[in-house]
Amino acid sequence: MSVSMNINEELNGIELYFTSKPDQNVLSNLKSNGFRWSSFKKCWYTKQSEKAFNIANSLIGNIKEDIKEVKEIVKKAASKNVMSLWEATQWTELEINTDQDCKQIAKEIRTHIRKQFPQCKFSVTVPYYGKINFDIKSSPFEEGSVYLNAILNYCKNLLNAYQVCYDAGDSYSDIPASYNFYGWADVAWDYKQTEVTEQIKNEMADFDTNLAEFEKAEEEKKHQEFLQWQQEQELKNAEYQKQQEEENKQIENIYNSIETVELNENKQYFVIGSEFAHLNKNNTLDQYKEEISKGEFNLENVKITKEIHFNNKEALDNFSNMLLNDFDFLNNTGGSFTDDNRINSMTDYYNMDEYERNTVQWNRNGVAIYFEGKLQFVVDAQCYNYARYVGLTDNAKIEKSITVNQILNNEEITELKLQADQLEDISVNVIEELNIMETWENESWNEYKEAFKNKLKQYKIKLTKEIIQQIEIESLKVAMYKVLTEVDGIQDQFENASIEQGEKVTLFYISDWGSIVTNRITFDSVTNSKYAQYDNAVKLTFTPQNKRKLHYQYFHSTLLVFKGWHSLPDTVLNHVEVSNGMVTTRSKYHSCDDKQYDEILNYFEQQGIKAIVNTYKPTF
């Protein structure tokens, strides 16, 4: 048997070729010293090392190189393409292919990182499609040391280089980001520190030296950047000071070039059709003009309460370019108002539904800016000191007054005011009878509410939003809106409903799909319960129509319950049209619209049927 050796420089390996199968002792010696059999090359191979060359030398009698030459070969092979620890941990961008599947990416990462840090052991696996686990299993460096952290940081950069974000997601709606794969690099939970050789100690010492030089260079860089920033700030401050001086001169010119005219009620007038840009709070008039030229504006009416007359074109131009600056002559001007007779305070507006709010006509108070007797533009400061909103007036008209289209006529308002006065009297009587002058709005509220509702029944008064709007006492107005909208809890309502076991009732509620559900049931029992995050819920046990077995369902929000089994005609919640023998049914409301409950209550009220459980709103 003869043996030949081949040094594979490309793979940094030693290959032994035997003319026949070695005996068992030779095989055991090879295996115990790290040699492996290659069925492809038909040879035994291992990485180049002094130990490997000694084994080969013991098997090959005709090796001409002596041991010193072998050591030199090993040393040269070991130093070939091997970076220092500091160089290896310095991340540089790589040319990589991200259009690969996870397994191919993991393979490339595994090959690269093992070559980059041969002194470490890594685990790069794909536990399932779309996930890469990247762990440092062992190294000669202590866990938490700067050396291991530097290697870990390189691993993180390498993994991130392969990761591609397809969709950033949306954190507000809990939609996660989408990547070509998920995963992270970390030190393994069972990380082991291997032997620290002299070579490793030298690498760590070299790393420390380079790190110190790097930190010193970074400190110097930051210092130079700070000096440059300081210099830039000095220039900016000087420029700002110059601008402030120029601005102060312009402001002084503005104050010296204006005449302010306060208009009393008789002299006030309206600028009809002022153009207010959608993008407000601009600093220059030209910005407003540009926005309005795009058609991005609203037409609004402005009631002029003050006039500012400029006698200097330069001063007007200065003011037109300093709209966000504070000026005393704009203080306590502007604001919105309405002459709608349904609104006597903002409480009335806030208690309107969306449809009612859309019928309210709002106008602005404002200041008119004049030059040489010609109106230039109007300003609504909203009680601030600067031109918060600006309206252009090139296409506007000036009128002494405007006509307000009222929803309620004078006779209706007079009648509603009388009813509002009656409510005030009833409230005073209830408070005096219960002797709760100091507590009727808080601690004694429930007592006050029940007594007040009983008085309404006694005097046969139906409490409506229209009556409450005409109440002048603000605290009573707020209380009446509360009475109008505040319902008893669902547990209390079922307790007071007195439904007998075996009694037939009909439930109406909005499903998770947003449409009204009509559920005809035979009542069995109801118990107070907690459901999910809701403490005030009930568990209703019943037998559905055409069913035999008992069912149960939890209710915690809006529910209408009527005694008896009832059907709801399609026309209550839908528009039903018959044309050419075809019936078209179209819903009156969007999904989850609570106005559907109003339609149901009105329908049954016309038939003299009242809900025994109504958690939507009180009825009077």
C-alpha cells in the first residue's frame, strides 16, 4: 500500500490518496485526528494544520520537506486570507441576491459567517418557511464582551442585508409589516466559551488597540462636528438677529401706517362669499392666493366688526407677508357664530346629530383690511393675536345684513320657549321638594332624574330636543340633554321588565354585520353577568321560534325588547319600489346606523306598543 498527499490551496486542505484500503489501525488514526473520507474524490481529507501534516508525514515515507518546512507551509496557509478580529467585525455592504428562498439565503449566510469568523461556531437554520434562526453557539470570547458583541453586531447586519420589507404595515390598525423572511441574530441560550489560545489573546489585544484608536478618532470627529455646528449657529444667530431687526422695522412701519376703526352694532356689515383656503395658517397672502387659484377654498360670510386702514403700500405688503406675527389690533377679534334660532349655546350644537349640524349656517366675525379705501382681504383671528384665517375678497360682495333660513318659525319658537319655561319651573319644584339644591347635579342626580320624569308624566309633557334648545339656564340645559339621552343599565331594565318564564318577546339589535336582527323568542331566564370587558351585561336564556332546545346569548349594549312576537315590515327600514312587476328593496341607512332604532320605536309607538327594555334612549 502506498500513500500520496495533495495540498488543496483553494480549500485550505490536505488530501491523502491510498492505492488500497488502509488497515483498521490507520483508519482509526485518521478518524481520531479529524480526517474524513470523500466518496467523491476517493481520498481522506482535513484542514491544513501542523498536526495534520505530522499525521501525513507518519504515513508517507517519501516526504522531502522536513518538519520546519511543513510548519512554514502551515503558517503560510493559516495566514492566507485571514483577517484580524477587528477587520472581520467591520461591516461593509455586500453584493447579495435577495431574490432567493430562505434555505438558499441561510446557506449563503452560513458559508460567509464561518469564513469571516473561523474561531466561532454558528447555527443558521430554517425551522420553517419564512423564518431564519441565526445563533452564535460558541467562541473563545466571554459572553457580553466587546469582542462577542462586535461579532453579534456583524451577524445582525448580515442578516438585515438579506431581509427585504415588502410592506411597512400600519401600527395604528395592528397590520404587521411584511418581509421576505423573519428572524434575528443572537447569542444562543446555551452559548459556550471555548479555550482562549495565545493567538486569540493576541487578536483581542489587537482589537483593543484598534477600538481605542477608533474611539479616539470618533471623539475627534464629534469635536470637529461640534466646532462646525457652533460656527454655523453663530452665523445663523447673526442672520436671525439681522432678520429680527429688519422685522421690527417693518412692524413699526405697520403700526405707524394704519388707522383702526371699531364698528358698533349699527355700523357692522357682511362680506358675502369670502374665499377661505383649505390650507390655512399661512404666513403670506401669496400662499393663500396660490391655494385658492387651485380651487381649494370655501365660500364663507364674514361679519366685519373692525376695520384696519393702511395708508402705506409698503406697510400693507409687510403685513401681507407677516400674517403669523402677533399684532395688538387683531386681539379679541374673529370667531364663528350662527343666528340659527335652534342654537342658544354650543351645548345645543354638540347635541345635534350629523344631519341637524349640516343644516346650521355658520358665519365668521372678522377684521377688514383696507388700502386707499379699497377692501384687500378679511382676517378671522379666532380671538388670537395673529391672522389665523384669511379670506380673499376679489369676488365677494358687501351687504349690510344677511338672510338666515330658519328651520323653526317664530310661532314655533314662541311655543317652545313657553314649554322651556315650564321645564324650568318643574325642575325648581323637584329640587325644592327633594331639598337637593347643592347635590341635584351630582350625588342626588338619579333621585332628581326619576322625580323629574314622574313630573313630566304627571303634566303629560314630552321632553324633546327642540324644547331643551330654548332653555336659557345652561346648567339646566345640560341636565335636560342628559335626561333625554341617559338610559338605565341593561341589568336594571331587565329587572324592572318583569318578564315571566314562558312569555313570548321580540328582540331587536344590530348584529356584528351592521344590520338589524329581529329575534322572536320564548323567555326562560335572565341573569346578570360579566361578558368580556363589560361588567354590566346579561345572560339571556330562551327558546328561539321554531326551536325546541334552550339557547343563550349575552347582551351588553343597545337592545330593544317588546312583549309578544312581532314582525317588522320591510318599509320600516327600507325603500321598497315596485316597477314592472319587480320589487326593489333598498336600505334607508348605512350599516350600524343607530337611527334604525328610531324607526323601530316610531313604528311600534304608532301602534301603541312600548318597549319593555330600551337601552337605546329614554322615551317620554
